[in-house]
Amino acid sequence: MSAMILYWSLGGTTKRVAEAIAQGLRGAGVGCELHDLRTGAPADLATHEIVGVGFPVHYYRPAIPAADAIRALGRLDGHSVFAFCLHGTDRGAGLNRARAALVRAGGTEIGAFACRGDDVFYPYVRSGWRFSPGHPDTDDLENARAFGASLPKAHTVAQRHGVVSSLPRRDPRTHPVYALERIATHPALVRWFYHDLFRADPARCTRCGKCARDCPARAIAWKRGGLPAWGPECVLCLNCAMTCPESAVDCPLDWVVFRPFISWNVRRAVRDPALDRERVELRRGRIVSTDAPEDASPTEEGYR
């Protein structure tokens, strides 16, 4: 028995969960291969009985590259499948959509896993908040390992009976406001419309190329001495706006029309007793904690 875990990780946290799940599988005697979707599609899944896909939740759905990768897998008949996700606040339908897509492709679902992930979404940080800082933590990773260890038995049950009856069937209900935000940030709009609205302010941009080098989707073209240009590969992660040391990137979520949604999301997250949170500032492309004790210096870190 062997498994392949496909993952798309914006800053490394999804990769850590993928590695923990792989440790659980290997500890249960299953060979497991990890494949980073940022390097392209996997060469072949035929030799793997178990296939898993992991991603961060973006705009209450699977991150665009992960959703694209699932569609590109083709038929998964005869494979056991699972999905896992990280979410900083509400995950919306992020996990459900990936699960449903894998099953539509012919896979037999044997599990699903979700945990918190460090949420450094640019509009939230700009509003002064970082949600689920430090996640996935030790407990999250241990739960991921235990999940991985449970998959071989679920695979055996699925092969014998064609279904695993104990699986949870749905995520928590998505709030209508989140559903509206999903519509407003649909991947088709990102590819056809939003990507063309990113701009580098020529008066502030130093032409350093950092946004292009750090873009996880490789969607920004840049030549030395020139202004960056955004292409349709953009996934609306806003890493470019977050990490620009000159705050020179203008993006669609800066528009006035999106501000009520961002404010509503932040208020709801701040009031959620289940969420860890931290007060922060964005200084020259770095996140600075302002929750440090008065006798200590604020800690800084880059976008992870």
C-alpha cells in the first residue's frame, strides 16, 4: 500500500501538516510520497492507492491552485482519497468543496482533516489583527499525525465495502456573508478581471522586484529597473501587497466596496472565543506584534 499527498502551501504551514500526516501514514506501515503543487502536477498517481490533497482556505474555498490541481487529476476510480485544509478564521466551504470534487472524480473518501493555520491575510493585518498565530501548533500537528495513522484502516474498509460510513458529511453551515464574498472573489473574476487591477505606484515603487520573487503563483512579471506587471496566474493571495517594503502595491481589495466585508469579517473573528488572536502592525513589509509587554520590544517577522 502506498500514498501520495499533494499540497499547495503559501508560506509553509500547509506543508508542515502534510508532513505530519505523512508521518502518521508511514508509522502505520504505508509508504508515502509528498508532492508540492507549486512545482507542477504529479507525474503519475497510478502506483498510489491513497491520494490526499491539502491547501489553505482562501476566501472560504480551497486555494485556487489546489482546486485547479484536483480538477487536473482526472479520474480517481479505484483510489481512496482524502482532503485536508488549514484555516485562520472560518473555513466556510473550503473542505467540503475539495471533498466533493475528489468524490466526483471517482475516488472513495476515507477521511477529512482541518486545523487552524496562521492567518496573515493582508486586509486583516492592515486592520491590526492576526488570527490563529502560531498555528498549526503541537496539538494540531499531533492530530494530523493521528489522522494519517487512521487512513490505512479506513482504506481497507473502503476497499471491502466501497464506503466509510463513519465520515462526517459536511462542514459547518457557511454564513451568507461568506457566500457573498466567495461570489465576489470567484476564480474566474481573479483570472479575467482582478489580476489586471493590481498596480505598483510609480512614485513609491523602488523597482526592487521583491513582489515578483516572492509571488507563490509566479504571476508577476518584472525586469530590472521596471515596474511589476500582474498576470492571470494571480491567485489573489495578496502576498505582494503584504511584503512590499514601500507599501507600493494597490490591489482590488483596497476598493471601498470591499471595506464593509473586511470590517465585518474582522469584527466577527475578534468576537469568536475559539480563535487565538494577536494585535499587529505592518511595517515595511513585516508583521510587527504590538501585544508584547510594555518592557519588551515588539517582535517582527516576515510573511510566512
